[in-house]
Amino acid sequence: LSGIKTKRPIYWAAGLLMAMGLLPKIGALVTIIPDSVLGGAMLVMFNMIAVQGIRMLIKVDFNDNNNILIVALSIGLGLGVTVYPQIFQAFPQTVQLFLGNGIIVASLSATSLNLILKGRSGVE
């Protein structure tokens, strides 16, 4: 993503996160960052993740109807759970914890559909 080949920045970031967690004075520095700055940083971070997902989807062969079905159902189910979270109210709390998350539902549906439809030809 960033093009950095060395692990040194990861070690520095891990050390900084551990210091913020173990030393309250260092962790308190994060609380003085204005909300607008944190919002801007999160906006960039989340959109970079979304763009990486789109880049992965570009590599998919959408001439195969199975791939279209997998992507469409997974995105639809993930968004559906996010838009209408009350759909799982009849289930136990433990099940709601997992199925109430759109990312988990989309991931599970994409994985299971990929396993089910793997090897089948789009034209039969």
C-alpha cells in the first residue's frame, strides 16, 4: 500500500501504541487532537481501504455469471444487515453479535458462495 519494504515503521508504530496503552500520560496526548483532524484522518483511511477493495474487484472476471452473483449477493447482504439490523432480533444475543455486523455477513456469504459455486461454469 505505502511501498515501504522495511519493517521498521511497523516496529515504531507498535512501540508507540504500546506506550500509549501502558503510559496514560502518552495516551492522553491523543485526546487533545481536535475531532476535525481525527475525522479527516479517518476519512482518508477508510477511503483508502475502500479503494483497495475496488482494486481487488477489478481483477475479478465479471464475464463469469457466478462471480457477478457472488459479489452482488455479498454486497447486498452486507449492506442489508447494516441498513436493517432488526432482522436478527429473534436470534440469541450471541448470534446477533456476529450476524448483526455487515462485514461479517458479507465475508461469510462471499466465502460460502465462492466454495459452493467454485468450479461450476457460468454457462450451463
